[in-house]
Amino acid sequence: MARLNLAIISLVFLGAVLGSRGQYEYDDDNVVAISENSTLYGLSEDFYRHACPQVYSIVRAGVEAAIKIQQRNAASLLRLFFHDCFVQGCDASLLLDDAPFFIGEKTAAANNQSARGFEFIDVIKASVEEACPLTVSCADILAIVARDAVVLSGGPNWEVALGRRDGLTASRAASDHFIPDPTYDLPQLLSSFQAMGLSAEDLVSLVGAHTMGFSRCTSFEQRIYNQSGTHHPDVNIEPGFLKQLHDRCPPHGDPNTLQPLDRESPASFDNDYYKNLVSQSAVLHSDGTLYSEAIAGFAGIRELVEKFAEDEQAFFASFARSIVRMGNLRPLIGDKGEIGHCDLLNCLLPRSPSSRNLVYYIHGIRVPANSSQRPFPNGYGEVFSNKITESYEYDSRQIGVYQGSYPTVRDGSVVSLRGTVSLATSDGVRARFNVRGPYDFSQLTSIMPISGTLGGRSFLGIQNATVLFAYGRNGVVKGQAKICVEV
């Protein structure tokens, strides 16, 4: 079924590309002027001007294809950008699949049954890779996709600053902690956005994305039947709309039934969502609280809702500014991160038609968690030395991963792994390699290539290797460190 869906997406995408050549030039007169200076974060609108100028038309055709398949995909693709940026910054970590001993963010409670549309990103990424191999990050694709989903649904246009790189880690726990929940009250929403460096106006503007899309009954059934444990519905729901919600989501009904978040025009990006808030016709508690709840020091929130309900262009301008500001959250730039494959870290990605001859291995190196620091004349501190001898069994037809909780070396430190790595099968040792660092751990993960071929049941062993960590004068050793060994 998944392959069939991808085939359908690809065919529609191809038709969109063929039918849109020269069609997707933006009208500069309709681009919202943004005062936010993304260059301060290392991003720029012309980042791919020479390396991949066609990225915009490819992405836009892909978004158009997704919307042709199902209109609600516009809201889903926009939501991906929001859910990604609120966890570790805009680094595409949301796109990473779970793998053996690697836990991604897709299965977090905040994303499961909510974040969707990943298959469209995969198709778009594949098309971009065909045109510009190893050039455009998945994080930048998400940023462009979000803009195009809005524009193609009748919303504002804005210049997208690019230059992000893809993250090497993911956090399911952080997803559940930082992504706002539909049951949040206004203080919780404000706290969540302020933790990201976003303002109250950013909050009111960005939740306007709920002018598109749907919610499952499970996300608001408590609000319409048992608000705050009272066994009564939220008093801030207009009675006629409450009856509609009861009819749509009866007690003991299908919890996955969908309800439009915007009762007037769920397929269009407009200001009807704010009109719904003013008329007490919000679906989610977190939406209704923007207008029904007043907090000292934030009296302007209610006024902003009323302003956006009356003036669509004011909403459009504010939304464009806020989503650019959100897109600037902690981007990985320069040599940090990687130009990834979106659903897998590069070091876990098979690089041949068959993965039979490849094993991708993440090895945690154990070192003391604490030590005295003795500054060196060159400004570096203590050097840790640790002997390791370990062996792991793999089926070389699969991706082998080993990961644990290990120290991280910070402050531009380096690590050397010196010793012998053996590749073996049940017939005996196939090959041995001498390995020697150093590797820069400023990104927490270092890729160490080793040449070799494995077959059948295979083993990777590290015999009596010495691991040396050198860290900066003010460095500390804590957290997690990984070496990604590609065999």
C-alpha cells in the first residue's frame, strides 16, 4: 500500500512539474515585506541561487501535487514545519524514522496521529536530489513547503531564508514537552512560545494556521463533554456550534472522526478562523482560550484576535513575519549537521542497491563522566584514555545500530580512536583495519569510513582500541557521544 501511495504521488507530482514549467514565478508585488533579518542567523534568500536555482519550482510542484491528491494536505505540510521547529530548532529532525536503537520524533504523542504528509516530503526530496545531488537540506525543503502550502491555499507570500542543515539527533521526549497541546490554557501557550523566543503576537499569528485542516474528536472530546472534570462542556462554546460538535463526535463514537478547525472555509488560508474565535466557535480548547481567557499583562491578545478577524491583510502580514521568525529558530549552518536523506541519518543509509554488503554502525565510546581538568599549555584540558574490546553480531542484510547514553565532549574537542577493527564471518576473520583519528566532535557525531565487505552472519569487533578525548579548557564531559562507523 505504501509503495502504491508513493507511485500515485510521484505520478501526480510529475504531472504538476510538466504542467507548470515557467508557471511558478512569484509576483514580487504580493510578497510580504519582512523586517526580520535572517542573515543574523546565517540564512539568506539566495542561498541556492547558483547551486540549485530550480529548487523552488520543484518544491512548489510537489506541494501542488499533494494538494491535488487531498486538499487537507496543505495544512498537514504546514504543520510539519511548526512541529519540527519547536523541537531542537528547524533541523528536519521530525522527519527521521525510528531505527534499531534510534528513536525519532514521529511516534511522540504530540506527533502521532497529528503529523502527516511525510511521504510528500520524501518525493519532493527525491526530485530535488535528482536535480541537485547532496545540495539542498530537508530542513530548507520544509521551510519552502510551508510557504507554498500557504500560498497555494490563498494565503500570503514571503521570501524564505535558506541555508539550514539537517540535524543528527532527534528527541521524542522534547517533542512531547515543547509542542503545544490542544488542551493548553493561555498561560501554557504563552510559556511554550516564550520558551522558543517567540512573542504573544507570534502565538496569535501562528495559530492562525488552524484556518486550514482538521482535528480528530479525541483532541477536543473532553472540551465538549467534560471540561476540566466538570462533566459539562466548556461554557465558552456557542450553543449552536456545540450541538454541531456533539453531532459530529457523539459519546462512544469513532474517535478518529475529523472535524474542520475552521467551520467556514477549512480549505482556504484566510481570516475566518479568527471570526470563529470571536463567535465562540473554536474547536480546540487551546484555540478558544485565546479569546475567552484574559491574563494580566497580555490584554492585547484578545484585541489581536479581533483585529485579525476584521483585517485579513493584517493577519497575513503578521503571520508571514512570525513564521519567518520561527524559521530562524536555532538553525544548523556551516559545517554543522548534514545534507540529509530526511528519513534516515546519512550514516544509516544503504549506499548500494543491496545493503547486503554494508553495515552501518553507531558505537558509543565509554569514558569517565567526571575528571579533574589540568590545562595544557595549548589551552586544552585533560586527555582521557580508555581501552575497549567489544564485538557485535550483525545480519549484514540489515542496518546494524548500537547506541547508548555516553559522554559528549564539547568546546571544539577532538577524539582519536586508535586500534584494530576486524570484520569477520562464521568462516573466520575477513579483514582487519587499523583505525586512527582524530575526528572533530563539534557536531557530536563523526563518520569514520572503513573499506570492507561482509556476507552472511557477520561480526564487527574492536580489539584493544584506545580512545582518547581531548577537550577545551572550559570543557565538560557529559551527555552522549557517538561514532558512526560505516562499513
